[in-house]
Amino acid sequence: MSLFIYNSLGRTKEKFEPLHPGIVTMYVCGPTVYGHAHLGHAKSYVSFDVVVRWLRHSGYRVKYVQNITDVGHLTDDADEGEDKIIKQSRLEQTDPMEISQFYTRSFYHDMDRMAILRPNIAPAATAHIPEQIALVEKLIQSGHAYEVNGSVYFSLESFPAYGKLSGRTDQEALQSGIRVETRSEKRHPSDFALWKKADEQHLMKWNAPWSIGYPGWHLECSAMSMKYLGETIDIHGGGMENKFPHHDCEIAQSESVTGKPYVRFWMHNNMVTINGIKMGKSLKNSVNLNEIFKNIDPLVIRFFILQSHYRSQLDYSETAIKASATGLEKLYESQRRLREQNPGSGVFESASFQQRFTDAMNDDFNTPIAIAVLFDFSKSVNTALDRIEGISEASRQKAEAFFDQAGREILGIMLDGGQAGDRGEELNGKRLDGVMDVLLDLRAAARKNKDFSLSDKIRDQLLEIGIEIKDTKEGASWIVKS
């Protein structure tokens, strides 16, 4: 069976074949690094991690790019408001670069704990300002953008196909722009910023032909994806909330420059809810991963996510997590029994399960069905092992190989150790959490008593052994530096 992927652009499943035989170019929108990663990040990056794993298992060389947004993402997700990283740096009374670097390290620390493979390239927006300026210059030269008072805007009227991904028409986009506060210098309310002139107080700014300023949020992904993956890429992933305006704007500015299709397959993961309620900072129900991992094995979170299709909503609750922990342990128990059993004479056939697993993954990466196949396989393994004749060594090796291939290599839920997560490592992790809680309490008491010498000593000595503390209005947090 060939691989079929649901393409958000055509709103249907399409047979996947890469633009260049044997090579897949893939770009996924990365985090804006102004806070710790949360469950929404986990849902997205676990989902696309499995996409990468399956493509590589299928024999493709995957060139995977995932950006780091460290400038230009404003608080209203459009052209108004304050840069999210600058706002956080003001709250924490520090430099924006310190904010972005700390939370970038925190992000990768959490992703590593969930066994998410690192991208081939992880470009930061601030490291690609020249490429973004060059793209703006091309858009101005081709008549798709205009400069006014030092800022540059994309002209929506110059790209009639705007909204083909989200389904919004030009007029709907224009009306959307009218409903929010926009600068009068725009020719049309929904024209979006490519470059913004910075005021004197703005901390993150660069020299450009039009002004000292900073790039618009949408610009970075086009500039960096085309730099590393070419003018047309095979797969672009991100959250459904990014279809409009972010991905619509990416398409407009990219295709206006190249005259070619920007992305062949658009993939969008759905959102996370908490006990049936949409997760969000404004609702104060956003859950940071570093808090979750104090009590829950990161691989249980990964397993929980993969039991839901990437295009389906994921509802987080204590009941669901407990069920996931129990289910994952059952798979590990079957794997342990296989490893420990004495050779018998019975024949156990794994091929049919392998085919069912392959069919599920080729059907738009249907991990819930793939996991159901693993449970059926686990049940059959246990039944065979319970028989007097057991299973032969040849059958055992094939069965164990399937567990390893499906559970570890592809789904990434069954790492070495024979049990969920490797309990020795988990126990050490919980001990470290406990020790850090004690140290942070002591440090908080020292700060309260104005014993800043002791407070700084605790912070500095922890940093020497690779543990970094960050003080925020919500309290102190910490990460292990990679």
C-alpha cells in the first residue's frame, strides 16, 4: 500500500510521492521561545516526529527543518501588539536574548525526554535577518509589497489566491483586518507586515534599506524554508491555528516571489483540551511539560498523544493519563515475557500484524490504529507464551523484532529497558525533582530574608553542574542544560 497523506490544501487524502525521488523535504513551524513548552507543543512535535520516523523507515532520506521563532511574533499574532519575547524579558527584567536562549534549551530538554528526534536543521529567525531582508526586497521589486514610513507591507490585492489554504476569501480577510486595530498607513487593513520600523525603545532591531526595524512573524518561515529546502517543499506542518493568517501569508509571499507552488502537502495537527475545555494561557489552564514530568513519565505522555490521530482533538485528564500508563505497561510486560521466555516448539506468526501496522501508518499516519495493532499483537503473544509448547526461538526473534521496530523505531514509545521509560532513570529523575524542590525552597527563603549572597551561591553552583535556574513572576523554574 502506498502512503496517503491528508493534504490540508486540497482537504483530501492524496498519494504521497516526493518532488525528488528518495528525498523528502519537510518544514514544521517551531516554537516561539518565550515560555516553557506545554501540552500543545507536545501534541504537535510528537505527531510530526512520528511522520519523520515513518518516512525514514519507508526508505526516504528526510531533510527536516524546524525553526525557532525568537523575534517578530507579536502578542496579537498579527501586526499589532508587543513582541512576545520582549514582553517576557520586561517581565523577567532581563535581556530578550537570555529569554530566547533559556526557553530554547528548556524546549529541547522537554522534547528529548519524550524521545522526539532533533531536526536536521533548527534555524533561528534572528540568525537569518539578511535572508528575510532579501526576500522583502524581491517582493517590493515584483510589485507585491510596498514601503511606507519605514515599514513594508505585503499587498493582499496582488495575490488573488490568498486564503486558498484556510478557505478564507479576499473579502473575508479584508473584513478580518477591519475588525482589528491596524495602521492607517496600510493600503488595505489586511495587508500584512513584512518589516516593521522600530521605535527607539524597541530592543530587537536591525538595519534594513527601509528603516531600523525587525521582520514580521510570517516572513521567517518562507525565508528559512526556501534557504534550506528549496522553492517548493514536500511537507509543511504546523498547528491548525496557524492556517490563518500565518500559513496563508507564507504561501502568498513565497509564491509571489517564485511563481511556483510553495508546499505540496500541508499537514496540520489539532488542538489540546483540558477536561474538555480548550487549553490556553488566557484561560489559565495551560500545562507546562516540565511540571507534568514531575509526576508522569514523559513516554506515557507520548503514548497518550499517539492514541489520538494527529488531526483529532486531544483531551487531557488524569483518567486518560492513568489509562495510558496502564496500557503502555501492558505492552512492556509482553515485551519482557518475550525476552525472558525459554525456547519452545510452537510457531507464532508476526507477518499479519506487521502488515496491519504498515497499512495503518500508510493511511495518513494513523497511530491510534497502529497502537491497536500492537495491543492485538501483545495479546496474541501472551496467549502463545501461555501454551505448553511456548514459541520457537525463530518465532520469538521475529516477534521481538516487530516490537522493537514498531514500538521503538517508529512510534518511539518502547525504549530500551523492558519497561515504560526505564524505571531506574525515572526514579532518578523524580529524586532530582525532589532535590531541586528543596534547593529552590531554600533559595526562595534566602531571597525573602534578603540573603542574596546565599541565593546567588545556590544559583551559581547549580549552573556549574549544568542546572540553570530562571526567576519569573510565577516563581523559579529550572532546566538541565544539554
